[in-house]
Amino acid sequence: MIDTNTLNDLTEKLSRLLPADLGILKKDLEKNIRAVLHSTFQKLDLVTREEFDVQSELLIRTREKLEALEKQLTRLEQARRKSK
């Protein structure tokens, strides 16, 4: 999920594109922009960079363990064949 700071930054950038003479409407538009962005990001099911990095590291460690287990299995199979 996208963090509040990112959402606020995007809202601010978009609101700067609006004409300054909108006055009170500008605040309402900012609220609506924030709500639309928030809703859209929730539907996209995004993850933060930190969550992505954690999962990437977990995947790397899991792959390393799998490779080690495959090597161990190969050695055991070879040892079993030799003992027959």
C-alpha cells in the first residue's frame, strides 16, 4: 500500500496544476484528488519499496536453500547408487 506522504506529495503536485484563482474550490478539488488517488492505489494493490525489498531478499535466501538441498539430494542419490 502506498504511504500517506507519497499520496500527499502527488495531491500537492496535481493541485499546483490547478489555477490559483479557484479559491475555495481548490481545497475541495484537493480532497477529491486525494480520495481518487487513494482509491485507485488501493485497487492496484501496490506494495511499498521496503516490502518489495524484503520479499526479494526472502526469495534469494529461499533460492539458495533450494539449490543447497538439490545438491545434497544429488549427493545422496549418487551415494545410494554406489552402495548398490
